[in-house]
Amino acid sequence: MDNNFNYHEKLLTNEYRLLLAILRDRNEDSIYPINSELFTNINWKLFIQLVRHHRVYPLIYLKLRNIDDTIIPPNVKKTLNQEYKKNIFQMLNLSVEMEQVSKLFAENRILLLFLKGPVIANDIYGNISLRTSKDLDILISLTDLKRAEELLLNNGYEKEKIPVPFKEWKRRKHHLAYFHPIKRIQIEIHWRLHPPPSKEPTFDDLWERKRISTLTTYPVYFLGKEDLFSYLVSHGARHGWFRLRWLADIDQMIKNGLNIEKVNLLLNKYNYNYMGGQALILASLLLNTPIPTRFKKLTEKKRSKKLATISIKFIINMCEFQYPKGYLFSIKSNPQKFITILLSFYPSSADSETLKLPKLLHFLYFPLRPFLWTWRKTRKSP
């Protein structure tokens, strides 16, 4: 694994080396001592592009704001400062809405847990300004989905368009998005932590281990510490860790301290242990995260090393929504792979868009699916 990383590290641009050096620095206020060589031959436009892509501009700005203008151009610090302030406004706005939604749901007897957003930033970093978030992610029981949707729609939110012919979201999705056109806020309602057929804790289990945030006046509940770590590990793995922000979360949570026995139990129970190993390897190599001794076994797993090797190239190349071929399938357990293969034979909305059939003939999509799939692939080929 080290050899694989060393190979890819040689391909890093000066801008990427500087970014990693800043994130690796353990001083909270500034990067110290300054290695002036890191700041030479930097394409600052590309550096800002990297910082934006990885959503780490709050952390980067606070480290660079006091460095002399002869080392960092003033316009670069100005740009990072603007991103930093914009994020503060965004997080404050989300915090207000988070508290209002929590109160609205509680008054209507709907239990909810916040998965991400300001409450997570405050818990991990102790400051909502140090992490970015574009929306609010909440988890509820599937039985409450209809009522929760009605509440949001009655309060000005609009629902995302979903496939109609086969109600595909019931089998393949794990959340739905709602957007408020006036507040410019998006809320994702999750009834699962991850897309099916993943194995995961029940809502009742997560609720029993919940924590209450100190960020708001009205009670806001979110995942227990070990559940949050497990969730972020599997979420990052599912997205190939293409943003360093997710690894920064893992780094900070390990720094804050975890009940490693509980984490290992959760990772093993829900088949996330190889994802946990992948996360720890990446955090260690990219951010110099010190791995606790009782976590070392996770990093020694062959599958964890393989997934980490794939992700390193993925991270360095700044790929987004273009996963390496077979990657998403490779992170599934064997039972999940079997179910995924079975689901692939079930008609999808893409089939109905390829060939329009009246509702009475929808049953024909089952035998026609292989031909429709082949047709789409053939049309996409150059």
C-alpha cells in the first residue's frame, strides 16, 4: 500500500502537495513552522480550485490568513476569506432551519435524527464555521415518511421529481430531496442511512443511542458518536472519498477520541470493517492521522488496502460522480452483490423513457429489459 501511495504521490502537483501539507498541520490557528519551499511555483488559481473541490476552504483559510502577503498573494487570501464568510452565513442559515424543522417534527410527533449539517460541524470541530454543508440531511422512520413530506410541502418546500412508472425510489433510493425556493434550503429526508440492500442499524437502535446537540435552544438530536463515525466511514466509501473534507472529519473524530470497542462492534456487525480500514489507511497516508493500536487490524485487511489503493487515484484526480469501473460493486458484501444483481433485472424508469408503453403493457418491461439496456449502451457508444 505504501508503495502504491508513493507512486501516486510522485504524480501530485505542487498545489496538491501544499494543500495536504496545510491539512496535515496540527496547529489550529496557522501553519507553523512555514516551509517556504511549499509555496514556490504554485498556480494559485489551481490551488483555489482544489480547495473548493475538496470543500476544505474554512480549514485552509484559518491556517493561511496570517501568513505574509509576500508568500501568499492578497487576492488568494481574499478569495478564501469570501468563501469562509459565505460558508458561515450558510451554516447559520441552516442552523436556524434545523431548529425550526426539529420543532415542527416534534410538535407533530415525528422522531428525527440529523445526519449532517451544522450539528455535525459543531460536534466534530466545535465550531460550525469549520465545516461546509450544502443541505440538511435528516433520518426518520419509513412509517413517518408520508407525514413528514406533508409537513415540508405545507411549509413551502417542493419535492424533487422521482421516477413514476415503477416507483423506483421505493427499491433503489434511501432518501428524497425537498427544496425551499424562498429560503434556498434543501432538506433530504432519509429513511435509510444508505441505499439498499446495505445492512444497517434500525432507526430505533440509532434513536436509543442518540445525542442532543448543544448548538440550539430547542432540542436537536443526532447520531451517537460511534454511529456517526460508522456512518461517515460508509458514506465516504460509497462516494470513493473524492472529497478530502470527509477524511478531515475522520481525522478530527479520531483526534477527539472514540470508544474503539464500540466502533469495531458496529463495523463488524454491519460489514463496514473493510470500509473502516479503507478510511483509516487514507486518513493516515493523506493527512498523517495517527491510527489507534486497536484499529490497526482494520488497516491490515487485504480488501481495505485494495479499496484504499483505488480511492487514492480517485482522490488525486479529483473525480466526481465518475467512479472507477466496478468500484461501487466492489464495496458491497457478497449478499449485497447477489441482491444487487437480482435488482438489475427489475425494470427502471430509464426503460420507460427508452420505450413508452401504456400502463396495461408495463409487464412487458420485464422481458424487454435486457434489450432496452443493450440499446441504451449501444446508443451511448461513440
